[in-house]
Amino acid sequence: MRSGLPMTTALLLAVLLPGDGLAADAKGKAKGQNTPPGVSRGILQQMETAGVAWRGGRATDTRGEVRADVILDPGMPVTRTDLAAAGVRVIAMSRGHARATVAVSDRESLRRLAEMSGVRMVAQDFGYRRRAGLVPSRAVEVMNVDAINGSDGSRADLDGSGITVGILSDSMSRTEDNSPGDPGVVDEDTTFDGKDTGSTEAKSSPVTMRGSRPQDDGELPAEVEILRDDASGELVDEGAAMAELIHDIAPGAGITFHTAVAGGIAGFADAIDTLCAPASGVDVVVDDIGFLAELMYQRDPISRAAEACVARGVPFFSAAGNSGQRAFRETYDDLLASDDDDGRETLFPPSERDFHDWAGGNPYLEVEVPADSTATAVLQWNQPALSVPANTGNGPRIDLDLLAFSDRSPFSVNTTLSSVIDQKAETARDGQDPVEVVRLDGGSGGRTFYLAVDHWAGAQDEIPQGSGTRLEFRLVFYESGRRSSTIQYLDTMGGPDPAATMYGHTVATGVFGVGAVPWYDAGRYLAAPNTGPSASRIDPQSYTALGGALERHFRPDGTFRRATQGPQPVIAATDGNNTSFFGTPWDNTGLEDEGGEDDTHPNFFGTSAAAPNAAAVAALLLEDDGTLTPPGIAGRLQAAAVDVTGRNAAVGCDAVTGSGLVDAGAALLSGDAPPRADAGRDRSVDAGDTVTLDGGDSTDNNFVDSYRWRQVAGPRVDLTSPAGARTRFDAPARPSTVVFELRVGDAACLSDSDRVTVEVQSDGGGGSVGGPLLLLALLLVTRARMPPRCGVE
């Protein structure tokens, strides 16, 4: 890069270069430079290929526009008018989350935007993924809803009346009902607040939908409140399909909708805030959208909005995702650990010595993408992100890249596909988020790619923010198409094991992540003929995302704190349910003989279909007891869940279905029955004593499945058996106070904690009278042996 040029200008010139348009150091990573935050190279790549569709990645209603994620300075008064003055189209803006989504149509506007006071950086909008699967309802029967909604005559009053469910998805009222073979939501009789607006009019302010085809057919309530439904791009009204499933279980509940995809990450966070505000009247929230750039190691704005929603007392259900076990979590292992990047001045061609060693000296991960399919790989590593509003100066200090090759050679790197965003590891005050994304397209005949995780700058072993914490990364794959990709080590033996694929707001504290179980493999259908090879057990869907107890490494301000979240998902519900217009055509499911399903309605598969079913059961529970809090609802659903033990799952609490499959009838009757931790009574001990902590009086309605002791205060001691009911430690040598926490869990993923305080006194001062009496005797003996003072007998 020529010295003296502004960062953004240099990046723009790099795009205008002949050939592949990429100078050797066009990314702005040359050593010793301290450039201000600029523009993600990914935006420039998108502008080069403007007009090539990438769902969620650009506005497709205006040719040549590219969506950008603008990170704002929370302390600067930037307005929508200010952003528009740069020449961009403002799609959404959130002052509360210090973020905006804009559409950029020319490079000069991009330059003005990046140089604007109050704009911290302009990042690539990586887009979102719906969580409906392409793999081929009987939710009321399978989840035992008929035991409480009156269909068997037991509790006719529970239909969700008085409860409103808020839905966050792509759209609700944008598809047209053209013919019996091409059904949609909106027809010629549909009105919005009494006006015939049609399906193409954007709805950017609250309206009431009436008279749509599903409403006329009784599939939806007569009135549906739409707060916002003006997203652009490929819209399929998945929100309406979710609403139909909710209506099947809780036909008396109201439905309120807000699009989750109109304004990128900031728009989604604002949508959560809107639905969860008291003025909305929403009692339960459910979503089925995940943005690729949601953070894995730190809470992002969407996660924080979801957690705030739960804190207000609104239960929040989120689809776990459909990426199955298509992910890795790896400690970074440089191929030649003795080498560093001093002296490496160019990005391309890269050097294999700086690649991650996948297994036995292999720097490449082979990915075979079938014809007419895609695989999107998302790389994140344990570094903080400056896009979090509270983080003003603790940015990423390590820079990794995700490179795509056509063969196993550093000279075959594809600079168009590779993701080489600048994290500016040389400074903590600037730098894009630690996120890299590549999209691999199989084309018409299928293609094989070789991915490499390239270390560009910063530490290779321990991260600078946390002493003793190794640099690690997670690589998650999202696929589309009727055939799955073949990913080395995930589909073959001899390398890294699969890792969790859940991240972002779905695993936020208090959120109900929901896995998927096919309706035909559970309940009374399990005993039906032709239900597959595992009729003796319940199998989750193979694609339902893998969770577990996940780690975050950073506080909102970017400082280090290693904390374990989890476990996720919380619960599982059924998918593959009927809708009136959305899903897999019946003749493509291959399930003609399953459980007597002989209708012709499309079937809605994916965790997108499971989450609304669980949310609808929560609506019934809230109708029965309006005092229930989100933890109370969790306790009922989890304690009563049917254990799912089949493929990819396990006995008890597992990382695929959580506590198990929802049983609505049992949840209503069982009540909240979590375990109760008992860490024992507080006590005093002598310095150096061996102390036993006893949690044996902890209880559960069934049995305690796990114990975990940890020290939370005082001089550090070593616990002998931290995973046992009882543990020991040697008290410190000096007077002090040590505090321990015991957390117990049961097979339903429920847990409870209790603390015990141990006061350590000086040796011999353990609280008995022997110590003081002995001291008095010693003083008397000493007095008797002393010579008399002058003049005194």
C-alpha cells in the first residue's frame, strides 16, 4: 500500500486494480501501520459482483445495491439524516444498539460513510439464515396438548385465551395466493386496517391483517397484528407458517408479528425490544432467524436484547438451528509453531507455515459441495468485538483469515471466495469483528474446496487478554440444497471431533433454545407401522443443531471473563407439521405410510417449526397460571419432558434435545420441580485443617444427576473431588474467609445452587474454651517465675 493514502482510499484503489483487483497488501495488514477503522473488504467484493444474488447479503429489490453493517459510536449524535447525507439508503438504524444497516450503490458514498464522524466502522452484512429444513402435524397429539386443550374433554378452558404470542421471522403477509397449486397468504379479500393494500406494499407501521386466505380458512386468528413487515429480498412468509402452528395448539391466543430481517443485526435487536415492551401486549416471543455474524465468544446486541426480554418476564423461544453437527471447535495449532509472522508482508500467495494444523500436518480441510448446493462456513475465534456498544477500546488483538483453495496448494487460493477481513491486531482501539465467512457454491456439477485457517497477526498460543487461555476458534457450516456436503473429519474418521453449532442469541441466558423431533417418531405414532428402524425409541431430527454447555470469554466491554453458558437447547418439540401453504410438498417427503398421514398438506420441517409449537404450549401454561415467570415455565416444561434417547441424543439431559420432548399435559400437572442444592451449614475451622464439604442433603423429585463444587471467594484452595457430592480441601494457613458454591443438576437439565462459608481461624483458635484457658495458664506460670520488681515483694 502506498504510504500517505487514507485507509479507505487505499482499499478502494485495490478494488480498481486490473486482474483480480487485489494488491499484495490491499487488506491493509502491512506491518507497522496504524490505520483508522475502514471498510470491510467483503463489501468491496460484493460491489464488484453486484447483481449476483446472495439471500440476506444484499438488497435484491434494487440492482447494484450492497447492504452494509454500520457500527456507530454510542457517544456521538449520528442520525438517519446524517447517514443518508453520505449518499447511502438507510434501511434501519438503532441508537440503542449503536448500529445501522444501509444499502450502498457507489464507492464514493461508501468512502463518505466510512469517514463520517460517529461511524466507527463499516462491516460486511453477512446476512441471516432461516431455520426451516429441506428434509422431509401431529403436534397436538404428539406433545400431549389434547390432554389440556379440551380435545379429550379434560380442560376445555385452555386454548390460549388472553395470551398473545409475538413472532419474529422473515415476513407474515408478502406471498400471494394465486391458485390451489401455488398457495400463499394474501388474496384479493385481504385488508390491512380496512384498506386493500395487496401483498407488495411495505408495512412499516402497525396494521391489522384481516381476510387473508389462512384467516378465512380458520388457520389463523381473524385478526393478526403486524407491527412491521417491510423487509426486502426473498420472503416466504415463514412467520405465517409459524402462526398457523401456534393457532393449532392455542387457537384462542392472539398473534403479533414483527419482521426480524429488515434491518440486519440492529433491526433484529430493535424488533425484540419492540415486541417485549409492555405496550406491545405480547406475553410469549418466538423466533426462527439467526444472523451469521452473531457472536460466539461475547454477547452481541441480539443476545442482550433477548436476555433483557426474559428479564422483563417474557419467555423467549428460539429455534436451535438446522446445522446438525457441522462444526469444529479447535485450539489453534500453527503448522510450524516455531515460526511467526515477522517478515511476512503479503497476503497472497499465503504461507502454509501460518495455517492451522487440522491433523497430522494437514493444513487443509476438504469440503465437497454437491451440485446445486451451497455450504457457508463461519469462522470466529476468542477475541472481543468492537461492534458491541459497551466496547470502546478493547478490540481484537489476533487476526485469523479463512482461505478457500481449489487444490492443496497455497498458490491455488481463490481471492474472491477467501475471507481476509482486517482485525487490526496491532491496536486494541480499531479493527473489524473476529468473524470471517466464505460461501462455497457447488455449481451445476459439484465442486471440491480446501479451506485453511490462516494466522495473520497477533499471538499464536495464549490470547493476550487472558493468561493461560489458549487461542481457539469455531468453524460452523450452514448448508442449503437437497444434498449435504461432505466435510472432512465430520464425515470421515481420523481428525477433529464435531463441536457445537448453536451460538448467538439462541444460547443467551434464559432463552429457550428448541430442538426438533419429527412428529411421526414420537407419541402414539411411535408404535405405528413403517415408522423406521428405531420404533423403540424417539429419534431427534438429524439436522437439529448441537448445543451443550458453551463458553463465552469476554464481557460486553471486551475485558476477559471466562464464563460457561448452558446447557442448550432447553427443550425439544415436534416438526414436520402440516400448514396450509408452507413447507415440503407431501409427495416429496417419502412418508406416505407414516402414522396414517394421508393428507396432501405441505409439511413444515426444521427447528423453525419446533420452536412455535413449544411457544404455544407456554401460552397454555400462562393462561392457566398468569404468575409464571420464564424460569417457572422452564421448570414445568423440563421436569415433565419425555426423554429423547435416539440418534445423536442420550439418556437424560443432552446437547441435542435438552430435557427432552415437550409433554404439555404433564407440564400442567407436575408443576415446577427443580432440584434443591444444599451445600451444608457455614462453619469455623482451624488453619491447616482438612475440611469436608458435604452436599449429600441436596434433593430432587427424582434424583440428583450431577454435582459441581467451585470456590467463589477467599484464598485459592484445591478441591479434591469437585464433581462429587462430597469434596475436601486443606484450609489456608492464615485466618481468612473462603466461600464455595455447589450446583446440582438432574436428568431434565434443571439445576440449583447453594453456597457455604468457611471461616478459617488461627491454629488453636477454633472456637473452643481450651485455647483461652491454656493461654491464661501460661501467663500465670510466666508471672510466678519473674523476679520481683524493685521495692515490691
